[in-house]
Amino acid sequence: MPAKSQAQQKAAGAALAAKRGEMKKSDLKGASKSMEKSMSERELEEMASTKRKGKPDHVS
């Protein structure tokens, strides 16, 4: 599933980095922390690779 906002895409990227061991899981906050726990690496990769052009900063 593609990201719906830039913030969601960035959170998925942070969660993916933590899942791969590129950053500490303890450094995650908010949405990225729950994404890391609940989503597979493949799902995170798909969401993080979404193009940012034309996406809103946040979705209400």
C-alpha cells in the first residue's frame, strides 16, 4: 500500500531502517514505532518507496 502523505512515507522509512538494524529501535517515536512492530519489512519498503511529489505533508 502506498503512503498517503509525506509524513507517513518518512515514518515508514524510519521504521524500515530500524527493522533492518540500520538504526536503534529505541530511537523511534510515534507512528514509526508502531509501524515497525506491526508491519513486515516488505510492507514498509513498499510504503517508504512511494514518490513524495504531489503528496500532502499530512493527512487528517
